[in-house]
Amino acid sequence: MVESRWWMEADALDRVLDELARSQTLIAPVRLGAEVVFRPVARAADVCRDYVNALVPPKRFFLPTPERLLRYHFADGQPVLDRDEAEAQPITLFGVRSCDVAGLTQLTAFFSGETVGQRHTADGPFLRRRERTTILSVVCQKPGDTCMCVCCGGGPALESGFDWQLTELAKGWLVEVGSVRGRELAGHFAAELQPARDDAVREKAARVHTVVEEFHRHSALRVQTMAAGRMVSQGRLSPPFWAELGERCVECGGCAFVCPTCSCFNVADVPAMGEGDVALAAGLEPAAPGGPTAPPRTGAFERVRLRDNCVLAGFVRQAGGVYPRASCGERCRTRFFHKLSWQCVQRAGALGCTGCGRCTVVCLGGIGIDRVSAMMTRELVAAKEADA
């Protein structure tokens, strides 16, 4: 929840960002040609301010791919772990939109084990990166044609999940503090902050209200979450419905790779660059395509985490070569169950979609979550008409 509210001038924000860039790694949106990407910046002047959102969410700084989990070598035929590298310096992530903050909140709950009530499964590498990262989000005031955050509780503004939430006003910025770290940051930059007046708080509320009203008036990409969630949860969608989605899906994985809440990954042991050598045993089939058929005994190796996707056939393959969800339609059903079902809402506390709209942009088959939700709603209407 918001702890306190402050106001600062526009040039004061630049001074804050300049100091953060000098003292740690500052990651912010930068325009490269026609695209906006999040990347480290050296000064506030490098930050892109007139953007809707980046196509690639900043979750890649928390879930890099590939990510080395550990490194080991062999001594007398036995694996020996190499010493970990020194911890990286703190990071400040500026300019992230509310839909991505909401996605990061879900990822944090998942990788901490909170979502499934199993804290002992907490993912150390993810949580260490999250712990050293300060989130300075910016309220979105000009949503794009594919934005759907209003339908999914992902924006345009939030009540939690950030350290600072900034809203650009006619004069200056409203700064809302949402964490202990945010409070400490406000103390550090106390000279740049003033207590927020009531008119600044009202202006922020009016701007958010305007965004929501504009969305409801003009958006053609509205996620029908109630109807879709009910149909998915109750298993009321027929096999032909999912088969149609499977036919339209090209299995590229783009939807999951740009989704701020998707957490699927795989782990593999691979030779370290130029150091490992895996000899294949003749006549044996690898346990995984391209994998070794015999354990290595020499060289240096790395265990890496790679981003994966539940729509891809290889992700659901089990030991022995069994595919529990053999068709693409079945895998699409799994994906949308985890995005829209009320069972998942009960477990995670929110829909698995934060309304960023990226899947609509990248889907080659035209089955982004907005269109699939609309298809589900039409299926519900058709079923009611048939029963009448």
C-alpha cells in the first residue's frame, strides 16, 4: 500500500536519476530506432519519456536467458563445483509500467514459493536479483491500441508492488512511496521532495480516471475476464474449441516470451565455452534431443536456465518420451487455464494476465488473449442460445 506521497519538480527527477546512474546500475527505457527497450543508461538525458511500453518486458533482468546457475569441472572423474562470482551491484529500474510491476509481483510470489505455499522451493537467483532492485514505476497516461490493463487489474496505476510510483502532472511529478526501500530512497533525496498537496493527489486521480474512461470508450481489445474465466474454470469449452486454437497456433513461443507473468523454464548442463567435451555413446538415443548419451568425465561445464513455454511440445515431454499434452490444442488449453481460471486466481491472488497486450502484438496466429477471450464469450452466448 501507498505509505506517503510527495511532489517534485521535473528537473529534480532528472537530478535523482543522474545520481542513481552514478551510484549504481540504472535501467530505463531507451528509444532505438522505432523500438523502445529497457537497458542501462548513464544519465537521465538518455531516458525515453514518450513511450507506451517496450515490446520486451523488463522481466528479462530478473529472468535472463540463458542464465548460469552454477559451474563445475571434473577432478579425477568427479564433479567439483566452482566458486560463485561476486554479487552484482544494486539496480534501479525506472520507467516500468504498472502492467509489468503487477507481472513482477506475480513472478516474485511464484519464485519465492508463496504461490504454492512451499517456501522451501524458493528460487535463490531470482530472489537475489529482485532483492537488489529498486522499482520506480511510471503511471501510464497514454495506453496503446492493444493495452488491456483496466480489464485485468494491471493498471494504469497500482496500490502496491513498487518502491516509488511516479505520475507526471501538469507541473512536476507526484511520487507515491510503497515500500521500506522507497521510504529510504525518499529520505536520501529529501532535498528534492516536498509533501504532496491535495490538489496534486486529485490531479493524479483525475488523470487515471480519464485513462480508464478513454479505454472503455475506444478499446476494441477488451478481455472478457468474467465470462472467459468462468468457462475455463468449469471446463465448458468443447474439444473442438481448443483444437481450433491449436490449428491457429504456430508454436513460436512468442506469447510467453513477451508475457510479464510467464515463468516457464528448462534447465540443461552444457559444456563451458571452449572447455567441455561430451563424447556420445554410439547406438544410444539421447535422453533429450541433442543431449549427451553418456556422463562427461573431463572438462568444465555449466548448468544453465533457459526460458521455455508450455505451448511448446518439448516443454511437456516427460522422461521416457511421453507427451501428456500431445496436441497443440491441449497445450493452448493449459496456457489459457493458467491465465484466466478462477482456480489460479484463488492461488495467485490475480489473473495470470496483467493486460499488457504484448501477446496480441506478437501472435502470428491471431490468438492473443483478448481475441481468445472474445471467442470464449461468443461460445458462451451460442451455448445459451442453443439451450433457449
